[in-house]
Amino acid sequence: MRVSEADILIIPGYKGSPADHWQTRWESRLSTARRVEQAEWTKPVFEDWTASLVEAVNASTRPVVLVAHSLGVATAVQAVSRFERPVAGAFLVAPPDVANEAIRPRHLMTFGPYPRDPLPFPSLVVASRNDPFSSFEAAEDAAAAWGSLFVDAGESGHINGDSGHGPWPEGLLTFGKFMGRLAAPA
């Protein structure tokens, strides 16, 4: 599938994706990409965030490809059962361990635990071995439950601007390969 054939929904995590974040950069580079906006980026409310995503998916006119980071991953996997439009695939980066009681801020736990059912569309999870918001094993376990391809990003922190992943060209190449494997949903 080509970018022009899909509605690419950028789903940022807690605090959104600032200008130097790879999601923001990709949004400006990918012609059919648009951000799923949230009313409150610093005080995420589970029902509000999932409802915003469901609304964006259901308003799409082409097959949807989700590009989620951090709490955006939790938002995406929790909202899947409410999508009325076809989703061609999901590119899921740095899923936080929302079932971990040590996660801060604590209200992020309202997005967990993750569903354990396989996702009804192809997906790819990229995880770091030293992500401060999830153990590598928890991310790998979630990916296995969802039936996702799993990419080990090595020691890459939270795969955001703070960890040196501004433009993240390796991620864009991986996303391009993922897109190339997707077929339009029936």
C-alpha cells in the first residue's frame, strides 16, 4: 500500500509530540497524515482519548494506518473494538507498561491493562531495551499477544526527541517497509 492510498493517523502519547518529535516530522512529510488531537495532552482521560481516535478513524475516507507512540499505543489498542471503518495496519512505537503500578503519572494506568486479543489487522511494535516507561519483556509480551511483528530497537530510550529520535530515519524506513506489506482491507 502506498501512503497516498491510506489515511495515516498520527497518535501521540502523553504530552503530545513536540516539533522535534519524529511523529510531528512524519506528519509534515507524509501527504495523507494527520494528527489525532486531544483536548488535554497533559491530563489524559481514557474515554476522551479513545473517543477522539474512534471519531478520527470513523471519519476517514480511505483505509487507515495508525502510527502511535507511547500512550498513543494504549489508546489505539483499547479503541480497536469501536472502529467502524477499515484499518489496514498499525505501527506501534514504545508501548508503555500501563499495568505497572510504578508508572508515573499514575493516571496513565487508567489506559491498562492491555487487551490480550490479537489485533484484527497487521501490526508492528517497535520497542527499546531501556525504555523508562516499559520493560522490554512487557513490550515483547504485548506484541506477541496482539500478533504483531516485533522490532528490537536496542537501547533507544523512549524513542522520542529526548532520546535523540527527532527525525528517526530508521523508523521511517521501517514504516515504509511495513506500508509496502499492507493490502487495502476488504
